[in-house]
Amino acid sequence: MTYFVYLKQEGEGCDYTIGCGNTLRKLQSTSPEEAVEEVKNMIQEEYTGELELSEAIILSNPVKIDVKSIYSDMNKRKEEGKSKRQHIKDMEEFERLKKRLGK
């Protein structure tokens, strides 16, 4: 099983809009207990003094999402919508011209 830790620095970091002071790191641990110990050691070694943390959350069982597929589907639906709108517009124009030409 893969473990990650989400670390949130005390305060908002450099700018709350871009998430300074927030990080996600992959752990080498193979069990929840090892993950907790690894995070404890990480905090003791790297996050003291000015870099104090307000939160550390261990995450497991990540699910990778196929983001490219999502965007591809969105673009496909957008193009289908454009095609439908163009078809409606063309039909309206066709009906207008039929009336104008008396056919």
C-alpha cells in the first residue's frame, strides 16, 4: 500500500491563494504504524523553528484520476453542443429562405 502525508504549515504561508506551506509527500512506509513514525521523524528533522506545522494527515489508497479523459469528454460535449446549435441555426435560416422564396 502507498502512503502519503499532507503537511500544512502554521499560518497561510507566503500567500493563501497559491497554497504556500501546503505539501503532499510520498512516504516509504508499508504500514500505518510505520507511516506515523516516518511522519514523526520528518517533523523532528525538517519542520522546527520557523517551519512549524499545524496539521499532518496520512493518506492511503490513492486513486489516480484520468484528467485528460475528463477534459477530452468535456471538449467532445462542447463540440457536440456547437454542432447542434449550428444545425438549429442552419434550419432556421433554411426555413426563413423557404418562406422568402415561397417554396
